[in-house]
Amino acid sequence: MTGGLTIGQAAGFIGVTIKTVRHYHRLGLVAEPDRDGSGYRRYGSADLFRLLRVRTLAEAGVPLAEIGGLLDAGPERFAATLQDVHRRLTEQIEALAARRDRLHRLDHGDRALLPDRACAVLERLTALGFDADYVAGQREALVLARAGVPEIFDRFLDRLERSLDDPESVDLTRRGIEAASWDPADPRIPGLARGWAAKLLADRALLEPPPEFRTRPDAATRYGMVDHHREAPALARLNALIAAHLRAAGVDVPHR
């Protein structure tokens, strides 16, 4: 060959070092081109394409020991391998994107532990005028639900979202917050419990736990971890009465 690129020019064009090109030669992945009259090896377009294929496959994670046989195989095997490499690279990209997202969330408070949808619920609670202590309690419940009872997390969110769209539910929530300061024997608690039970039963589908949750031997314990955290005595009675109404209506509410 009288024309073509030197090894340095070929390496620069492909994006590797001269040492790497020589390593490919030693492994037999790329044949050494003929020398010109001056004793220099000259790389043509076919050599460059072979170098590029080797470099690209190696960077994609294909072992060098497999690349030679792959490049010399038939088009069907080569295409199948490329599809497999593409799939693995896609999985890696998705995993890296998820890591980047988690890193970003570390600097954004609630989003480090909760998805955007749950954070939107907390923001709505604040916008509706609920005090910081109540919002913090709901944040804690959401985190506990997501970590400890993931089977019911989406339904828990559904219920919260719908309650915030319903003025009557918002009013019941405000009364429930007020009830935290009542005496457990306060005569208003049974009526509030009936009101809450009726409102919850109006959306009965959201109350039914998924089968995979009901069959867990620790279902009651995990449910109680979320449902009864930071519970004042009056709220404990209120929740117990609500649960009793729901069970009487046929809803499978785990016992404490």
C-alpha cells in the first residue's frame, strides 16, 4: 500500500492509543497492514473500520477474547450479539440515570425518601393550611408505608389524594387533628368515627389490601407501624372505633 495513514494517525482517528492498536495486532483482532516503501505500515479504510469495530465492542463490554470470533462470524450471530450488548447498555444507562436521580434528591429534602407524587401530597397539605406538625406526621407515615408496607403504598397515596380533593374529608381531617387534644372519653369521638367510617366506605376499593399483603404473617404488625405512629390516646380510640365500623362493614382491617 502506497497511501494510507500511519499507525499514529489511525490511532488518533479511531480514538485509541498506538499501544492499544499494537495490542489489537498482537491478539490477532486486527491484521497488521503492509508496509510502504519507507517501512511504515499504512492503514486504509478497511483497517480503520476493523479497528473501530474492535474498540466499540470492547468499550461496550465484550471481552477481547470474544471479539475476533464475533467479527469473523456470520451476520446473524453478529446482529444477535449487538442486540444483547444494546440491551445490557440500556440497562446500565437506566441504572446510572436512577443513581443520578437519587443523588439529585439528596439535596431536595423529602424527595430523598419519597417519590414526587407523595411530595406533592405533602405540599398540598401545607397549601391547605395544615400545620407543620401534622404535615411532618403524614411525611413520617408515608415514609414508613413506602419502606415497611410497600404493597399498600400506592393505595395509601390514592386515599390521601382523594381526601384532599374532597372538602368534607378535609374537614374531617381537621376535626381529627383537633381530637388529638380531647379526652379519650370525649362523647364527640364516636360521632367523628362514624363520619370517618362512612367517608372511607364511600371509596371501598381503596380500603381493600392487596392479596399479597393479607397473606403475610406480619401484616398486622406492619400495618400498625404506619397506622398508629405518633398516636395520642384520643386518636387511638378514634382509630379503634373507625376500624370497628370498617370491620362491621366487611373490610379486612388488621387488628393491632
